[in-house]
Amino acid sequence: MALVHYPVLNKNNDIIASAVTNLDLHDISRAAKTYGVKSVYVVTPLKDQIVLVEKVIFHWTGGLGSSYNPKRRQALELINIQETLEGVVNAIGKSSESQKTPKTVVTSARHGQSNLRFCKFRELLKDGNPYLLVLGTAWGLAESILDGADYVLDAVKGDCSYNHLSVRSAAAIIFDRLLGRDD
Amino acid sequence: MALVHYPVLNKNNDIIASAVTNLDLHDISRAAKTYGVKSVYVVTPLKDQIVLVEKVIFHWTGGLGSSYNPKRRQALELINIQETLEGVVNAIGKSSESQKTPKTVVTSARHGQSNLRFCKFRELLKDGNPYLLVLGTAWGLAESILDGADYVLDAVKGDCSYNHLSVRSAAAIIFDRLLGRDD
């Protein structure tokens, strides 16, 4: 999966680069590890943010944190950094066993189109091809990212009209719907 | 639901009172609001922590945050504070339409007993009686809380043996399994 910090929207629908949130790295990598997601790509072109992410990863995978809490190491090891989403797609294309470019699946709480249902995506994941789930921070992915994707995933729906999950909660729920077991 | 900060375990299995995490309040109340959960009780006996939670709630429901982001207000309004889990049970018993004491359902990533399956709990929630889902912070709920509960919910399982979700991720997944729709 990719956690995109640029290009995303702010509350006024302007395109911005959002700041990396430390707890996103922890929560999302722990959920990814729990559900067998292969990699978590943090996408940001900002040099200071890249340095910050590298520091957090090093603390937990090679620094003091790795001996204090080895379970965090196993999770944070899943994180990679790329400056652009295109860079993520290319990296997966080169690294996946199949050497295939991944199909991209974007998420959008605001998007009306119901292109890909969860049950259908769950089936697709069994076909052996790489898929890249793309989540946006701040107020969501910019239109350019949505328009360029292979699929738009159905929005996660709760019980009522309020729908303002954090990206951390959304990631956990999506992993569970696609890869979780209830047995 | 109740988010318990005492009595919980630390990594050495000692009983402690954990610190309230600001992002727990945001993520869990937003997920609760999304899934129609009626209240989020923060359980802590520590006076300074109670003051902290009250400050966060006021900022977003009555202070500057309420006009900056009204959606946060709707979520944070769900939060109540109690010093003990018993206090939560009594408060729900007095406030629920049925005036009934809620059945308590605890969660534990470490617990082996599979007392209550998600599909069964989903059915129970339709019977009109109040249920209280109890989540622990830090390394999980103390045995005294687990032993006193009406039900122990099945652990959330991913795809592999690693199982170290944050309480924020666990709450989101549990709400989705019990109250979510995929249509």
C-alpha cells in the first residue's frame, strides 16, 4: 500500500503536501504486518519529511526502540519511502516476484463512483498479480491521483451518514475487509 | 464502548494506569460516530488525566476547534469520562432507554478463550439491550476486568501470526465487523 502526502487536498480543496504523522507510521505498519501486507510506502517529496520518516524507522528497526519493542521493528520494517506514487509503482514492478507493474486501487471517502466492491477486490487479490492500495492523508487524494488509478474502491460505510474516519482507522478496516478472517 | 486506562497491563504484566493518548480520543470517537456507537467512555482515575481529556473535549466541542472543524465536534461529543468501569456500567444503566445494566464484552489479544464470535455479537446487538464493548490501552486489560465480564470477544485475526494492532485500529475493525455495511 501507499500512504500519500502529496498531492492531497486540504479542507479548502487546495492541493498541498501534508506533514507525515508519526502515529500513521506505527498504526498502519502494525496493521499491515497483522494482515500480511507486503510493503507500506510513504509518499512525500519533501526532504525534511523523508529525513523524519527515516529517523523514525531507524529508531525502531536499528536503534534503541528495536530492543525495547521488537514487535514494532517487525512492523516498521515494512515501511519504504518514495517521492512520488509513480516511484512506488516502478519499485513494485521491479521487486515483485512476477515483475509486473501493480494495478492501483485508490480510496476516496468523497468519491461517488462505486468502481470496485470489497468482495470483488478480495477475489482479485487471489490472482497472483500485485495490487497497490493507495490511501491519502489530509482531506484525501488529489483528483489527478484518482483519475490515473486502475480502480476506485468503494467507500467504507458505517451505520449512518457521518463518515470521517482517520486514515489510520480506514487502513485498518480496509485490510480487515480484504484480508481478515473471522473464524 | 469504554476505553480503559486502569487497570491495564504494562509489557512486564504489571498493573498500571496508562496515560491518555490524544489521538485515541480523536480516532476512536470519529470511528464511533461513523458506526453509530452511542458513547465512548474514557476510564481513568487519575485527576490530571481527567483534566486533560476535559480540555481536549472542550477545545473541539466548545472552543476554537469546534468552528475550525465541526465534524470533530460531532465525534468528540460522544466522549464521557468515568473513574472506573463500574461507573460506566452504572451510568449506562441509568441513561439507556431500557434502564437496563449493559452486558459487558471485553477484548483481549492474548486471551485464548473464544467466548463470543463477531457474527454472534452482531446478532445480539439487535436485541434492544445495551452492550458495553470494553477495550484496554497499553498491553491490554487486567485479568480482573476480563474475569468480571459477561463475554470475551474473539480476537481480531489477520492473515498471519503477528497480531499487534493499536487500540485505535482494533476499535475501528471491531466497529466495522459489528456495525459496518458493505453494499
